[in-house]
Amino acid sequence: MAARKHSGRKIRLQKKAKQNSPVPAWIILKTKRTVRSNPKRRAWRSTDVEVG
């Protein structure tokens, strides 16, 4: 990927990076382990990110 990214692409990549985080431990405890995993979790190599 190019080192020089336009700001729009950079913002979209930051959003995708944030969405890729696991569920926080306090939410797992609060929901009594009914919510354990993030269904939107994405592997960086196997799935493509359409950010333009």
C-alpha cells in the first residue's frame, strides 16, 4: 500500500481498525457471557477491506 494516503482513506482505515477489536472483558461479564465474540471480526490477510 502507498505510504501517502489521502485523508479520506486514512479515516476509513482507522474505522475498520477500530471495528476489528475484540469485545471488552467488562461487557462479557455484564452480559453473563451471552456476548462473547465480535461477529464483525476480520482477519487482515484473508478478507479485503473496501475503503477506496
